[in-house]
Amino acid sequence: VMAATAAARLQAGTRQAPALWQMRWLLLVLVAVAVAVAEAEQQVPLVLWSSDRDLWGPAANTHEGHITSDMQLSTYLDPALELGPRNVLLFLQDKLSIEDFTAYGGVFGNKQDSAFSNLENALDLAPSSLVLPAVDWYAVSTLTTYLQEKLGASPLHVDLATLRELRLNASLPALLLIRLPYTASSGLMAPREVLTGNDEVIGQVLSTLKSEDVPYTAALTAVRPSRVARDVAMVTGGLGRQLLQKQTASAVVHPPVSYNDTAPRILFWAQNFSVAYGNHWEDLTSLTFGVQDLNLTGSFWNDSVARLSLTYEQLFGTTVTFRFILANRFYPVSARHWFTMERLEIHSNGSVTYFNASQVTGPSIYSFHCEYVSCLGKNGDLLVPRVRPSLWQMTLQHFQIQAFNVTGEQFSYASDCAGFFSPGIWMGLLTSLFMLFIFTYGLHMILSLKTMDRFDDHKGPTISLTQIV
């Protein structure tokens, strides 16, 4: 009897083991996905300054809320590494967020109340400087390797004592890594005290290099953020606390660009209109929208073809014309007219660069809207250059255009480029189906368990199990 009971229990445990293993595996997968998502949303600030001039132009300053990717960060670092000094200092802090600058940077530039007095002084005196409030965590995690490959020198971990003993040469590349700690307020030291101590280290390192008259390029960043960023503010003119300041008015929404002959024919609008030539970016938003004398020479419209031409006299040192060419056709399958942006042309210096934009399409009675119309892969890649690689790049944020059936100065209902199922919806559906499968499998295993159908009766003869050889 005991042997039969043990066998039944062993059989039940064997059947339950796969379900328990599946539940543990699912828990590990969910934890890994959560960690990956949390790491993908981490951004840290990056402060750059150099003893050389004109390493970063004003165009490198990005718009508010922008997260600098690894590709964009390389476009900022390449000029400094190729044209600037060969001695690079990397101040790497354990944790740092843009809120640390606003919380401990002093009120209205009060140096006595600031935990970053040496850093602010270095930025004010540096001939070239750049502040990136939000840099993608992956870009920062590969920063040391990227600098090592560009300079051709291994990173050297130094402190103040070893730095005074080093003899740096302006012609030989050197990558110096200085680690700066950070502790939470619940630790032995408050964050302000730690940040002040780190700022003193930065000041002493810079003083040592200044005394030796060594040209350098320095960068300050962190391994991970010190807190969750809820409102990342753009910091370009200096680091300081934003409290007690008068709140700025909300951004003015400019009217769309309108091409008229006898009536409005083509409407075009974007929240941000940026172009680049040879990795040098220019923001054309303020030069395009709300401008009375915008040059629309070359624009054309009829019932089947529309062309919007935007000309800028002094762009990258020459005259540049952007032409959005759209076509309106009737499709018998849908029994309605659809418009398509056939191409985008960039005319400059007698040459023409073509971008295919066939995905910009919709019913002719609607306008077209998309969060990003860009040639950059991370923003959807709706603009595809015919010849690759292309010196020209373009990004249109919250792009909207309508070239047919325009009524007045207002867009019609927008046909959006976003699909019905977003990545979040797909992840939720797949996770739910996977958990439902695990639940069904476990329920099936429980229902398939069988109880014993023979029991020992103490009043009758005992059950004898015949050994089968």
C-alpha cells in the first residue's frame, strides 16, 4: 500500500514538475523584459568642453526633450576627436541626472550655493562646450570603447596623485578615465556633499592640466541616472536651478505653409523641420512657418499633380530648394482617389538629390500626418535616398501635408501613418496568450491526475502485489 501511494505521489509530482518549470521560466522572461525596458528608458546627461575653439557649433544644440542616440553622439564627438586635442579626459560618475544640476546648481547662478562651481567655471572659460541633457544609456555604456577606438589608446584609470606624475604629450593620444562616486541621501554623505566633492576633483584635475599647459578635451557623464527623469529641461546656456523663475509661455503654434493661386491649394506643417548636409544639422522651423516672405517660387498645382517648392537663400553657404512632389490618382479597387508623395527633391549647386516617399499616402479627401518623416532608420525611414550614402539628411517631426481637396487654411481629417497595433499592444497580446497557454497547460496537468482505485480493507484479505519477473 505504501509503495502504491508513493508511486501515485511520484506520478503526480512528475506531472506537476513541467508546469512549475514553465512558471519559473515565464517569471525569468518577464523579469528580463522588464529590466531591458527599464534600461532602454535610462538617459544621463553629458557635458563636453575643450581648450580648442569651434569644435561644436550652435546647430549641435538639440530641441527640448530630445534623447541623443549613439549615432548622433558620434557626430558630436568626431570633430573633437579628429580636430581637437589628443588628450581626452572622461569624468565618469556612478549616477547623475539632469535634476542634480537643477537641484544643486544654485539659484540664479549663485556660486556660493552651487555644487558645480568648478564645472560652471570651466564651461564659462572653455572656448568650446556642449551640453546634452539626455543621452541614451547604450551610447554612454559604449563611450569608453568608442573613445579608445578613435584615439588608438587604452583608457588609463588615474587619480590626482598619478595625474601629477604623468607627463602628457600634446602630439600623443591619451585617454584618462577619472571615476567619481555618488551616494544616495540615505548613505553616509548627502548628494550635495558628494557632488561638491566630485566638483573639487574636477577643479583640481583641470588646474593640474592648466599648470602643465596641456590641451585637452573633457567629458562628464554617468553610468546610470540618479533618479527617474520626469521633466528633462534643455540646458544650453549654462547649468543653473530653474526654481523661482517666471514660467515661460507655451510654445506658439505657427500656421502651416500655404501655397495659393486663386485659393489655398497646398498645406504643409511640421513641429520641427531639420536638415543636414555632411552631418551638419540646421533647424529650418523658424525659417519656414509663420514667415510672411517665404520663397515658394516653383510651386505648382492642378487636380492630378502638386509641387510645393521651398527655397532658402543662405543654407550651408548656398541656395537650397526643397520640392515636395505629390500625385493624385483614381484607383478602381477602392473606387476613390488617393494621393502619394512620389519623391522629395533637394536642389543645390546645380545637383539634385532624390528621396523616395511612397509611404506618404492617403485618401485625397484627407491630409497625411506622421510623427516622424525622416531618412533616419530609428525614426521610421519614410524618406529613402535613391543613392546611398547620401550627404543630405532630413527629419520632419509631426509632419502633416495636404495637396488636394483643401478647404480654407485648415487641414482635413488626417490619415495617420501609425498602425492600429502598436508595439505595446503586440507585446501585451503575446504576453497574455503565453500566460494563457501556461495556465491551460497547468490546468490540463492537474485534471489529468488520477487517484487510486484500490484500497486496503482491514476486514478483508490483504492486497497482495504479485511480482512480475
